[in-house]
Amino acid sequence: MYKFAALNFALAVSLLWSVPCLSHAKLQGSVPAANAQLAHAPPTLTLNFSEDALLAVLKLTTSGTAVPVTVDRGAKPSSAVVVALPALKPGKYVIEWSAIAADDGHITKGSFSFTILGD
């Protein structure tokens, strides 16, 4: 009985090693960075992913109010997604995003904030 359980365990481990690793496009960083305190408003937002991805959703809010941003729906998958920002006033901004990994279609999402102190 123990040999059978050990054999099943070894088989399961070998199958896991032989299956290609399916990963998600994880956010590795951004410009502005999460929790950044900026002296001036940034002209763009850059999201850096662990692999090529398509930006599916990008919401920018301040004090609960949506700030319009345009996402290029025709963009090719990339590990760095750059979005132009409108002129932003001092305040705290929250970014909510979701991305689709180009290789496997897995969706990841997250949020972070940054603060503009003033110009």
C-alpha cells in the first residue's frame, strides 16, 4: 500500500514538472510607482509587467471621481504599457487595472495609488 502511494506521488510530481508553466502577467512596477509622492503631475502612466500583456481595464480616480483616460485598444501586447494622462491637479489618485497575458489569456488585476503634492 505504501509503495502504491509513493508511486502515485512520484507520478503526480513528474506530471507537474512536465506541464508547461502557465504564468500570469504580474505587475512588476509602475511609473509613477505605487505610493509615490510627486512634486509635479506625470504626463504618462507606465505599467511594467512580467510578460507581454494587453491592458483590458484602466480606471483612474481621485476622491471617488473618475478621471478620463484613453487606452489604445489596438496596441500590441507588450511588457511595458504606456498611457497618456490628462493634466492632473494635486491630490491622491487611485489606479485600478486588469491585463490579459498575451501567451495564455490569463487575467490579472490590481490597484495602487500615488499622490501629487502640487506644482
